[in-house]
Amino acid sequence: VRNPDKSKRHAAYNLLLKRYEQTGDVIAEIYKAIVADWGNENVNIRGYKTPIAVRNMYNDLPDDVVDIILNVSRKNVKIFQDFFNLKAYIFDEKKLNRCDIYAPLLDVDIEFTWDQSKEMVLDAFKSFSPTAFEYANEIFELQHIHSELVPGKRQGAYCYTATKDVSPYVFLNYAGHMSDTFTL
């Protein structure tokens, strides 16, 4: 889905989504039922203010912080729209296709070693926040990052925290590509 070749991106999306073609309506109904149950259980039965308040609690984020993030995102949605409109213009498309969202603007793939990527990530955290840097560095130092490519491991990244007393574990695929550094 990140291939510079448009036909390969479209083929990848078709392959990924084709399996849901015949069961899309059923999956949508199941998803709606899960969402409704989540709201009913957590708001009506457990007494949370909103369904998202449960997730905020598990993420150790106060509701007002999440509300601020959501409000700022809503106020700045035009920035995203402008970006995607510009990308469509660069691709000489009237409107950006879903398959083109992750398409590279340039056919460039710079390779980075693990150590180079680690240094860039930690430098970014350090310039953002000394506390964020400390937490990120701890995860590296404890070797709580599983980055090995193994069959069946999905693209992207996943972070798991067992308790507040245990440093999180991060799972991702790292093959040295620029996109892998961004994911890290």
C-alpha cells in the first residue's frame, strides 16, 4: 500500500479488502452492536460519563486532555484536507483515492540502521520533552521493543502495558526503511 506504483497500491488494497466483500454488511452490523454494547455497559451500567472515558482511564489520560486533543484536531481539520488536496494535485488526480493516502510523494527509500533510527527517535523525544525521552529511553534500555520480522506479524506498531509499574512493550516490524523509523 506504500508502493510508488499506483497499480500495485490499488492491487494491494483490493487484495486486503476483497475478503470482506461478501460479509461487509454482517461485519458492519457486528461492529455497530459492539459499539452499542460498549456504550450501554460502560455508561448505563458502570456509570462512566462517556464511552471514551473508559479508554481514557486505561490510557491514564484525563477526559479533559482527550477533549482538548479532539477539539484542536477538529479545529485544524482543514490542514489535513489541504494536505490531501495538495497530494491529489501532485498526483494529477481530481480527488485523492484511498489507495493513494500512504503513497510516497517521491520514490525514495532511505535505509537506516537500528542504531541510527533509535538515535533519531530519542533525539525527537528529547527535543519534545525530557520526560518523554526518559520513558522512551527506558523502553530501549530494557529491550522492550520486539522489532524482528516474523511471519504473521502485522504492519504498524502496537504498545502493551501490563500495569503502570511495568515498562510497556512495543511490537513493530523493523527492516531499516524510512517508514520503519517513523513507525518506531
